[in-house]
Amino acid sequence: MSGVARAPDSAGPWWSWRLLGLWVVLNLSAFAVIVVGGVALEQLASDETKDLAENHRVLAVLIVALIGGAFQGFVLGRLQWRILRRRMPDLPARRWVIATFVPALLVWLLTIAPGAVDTQVSGGDTLAAFKNGFIQALVFGPLIGLSQARAIRDDTTRWKWWFVANVTTWLFAAVCWELGKWLLDLLSLPKDIAPAFPVLAFFVHGVWMLWVTAPEATANVPRPAERRTGHIGAHGA
């Protein structure tokens, strides 16, 4: 039986404050970096950059989307993988990173990049465009969840629930966004801090992450070598 189950250290409770904290801090850091990127774009934008955005909008949107998608996929995705591999040691880094990069690129192309470029051309608040665009990108959580769920299908029996996790996170973020705007209006507070409310969804997503990668869900998943053996045996039969 030892050839089927994972290593003994996979046995244990599914809850981990440490992993939850790492997951939340990691995603919050990504949010902060995107916002800082908006500040940098606003402060460092040259006449050539504005000219590119104004006269070659499609190219400018593509450049911004590639940079943002690459960061989210290859940097954030890689760091997420380092956390996930503590529960799913056989998860290939390349598979997870690609599953994160492709939908992230679509998110940037459809939400964040167009708004940032248009704001840059009009001389508006690029920082606000990045903050609001990042929150709008949470709408595409189900898209990213579907891609990532397929990436972990060989590593946990609860892989389909990853899609549900992202849908739940999106709904929670949307509620927080509307509740935050209402609360700020009620208290007559600056609306600039409204994008901070949906980041609470990272905690919800972290709890889902712990449950989907729980030891009881990963302990009996065949290892890669066993999958290859079974695949060869099936063809040989």
C-alpha cells in the first residue's frame, strides 16, 4: 500500500494558519505591486509613452497586458506553486504557471490594460484605473479557477472544487466592493479606499485552498510514476 499513498507527512489536519497567512500575504502583495505599477506609470510616463498609447492603442494595450499577465502568471503563479507544493509535492511548476498565465493575460487584455491606456491618454488618474481594474479582474475569477482546477486534477481528489472556490471568491469580492462603496458613502469617507474592501476575498480563497489541498484529498492520489505505469498497462492491454 505504500506504493499508492503519498509520503507519511501528508497525514494531518487540513487547517494551517501558516499556509493561510502565506497565501493571503502573497496575493495581497500582488495587489500592492499592481497598484505600485500604476503609480510608476503615472509618474514616469514620457511623451513617447503617451504618444504610443494615443496613436497605437492596440499595441499599448498588448504591451501592458503582456507585462501584467507575465507578472501574475510567472511571478505570482510561481510563488503560489511554492505554497501549493507543500500539500501537492508532485504538482509541476510549469503546469501551474501556464494555467495561471493564460487566463491572467486574458484578464489584463479585457479589463486592466484598456482602462489604464485610455486613462493615460486622457491624463486621468492611472492609479485609480489600475486599482479599479484589478478589482474588476476578480470577475474573471471563474475563468482562472477553471484553468487552475485542470492543472491540479492529478494531485487532489477535490480539484473540481477549485473552480467553485474561485466563483465563491468572486461573489464575496463583488459583495465587499458594493458594501464598501455604500459604507464609504454613508460615512462620507474618501472613495479611494473602496478597492481595499474586496481584498478580504483573499482570505476566503485561502480557506478554500487549504480544503482543496487537504491531506485526505491528496494522500491517495497516484504519484506520477504510478500514473505512467497505469497508462502503459492500459495501452498494453
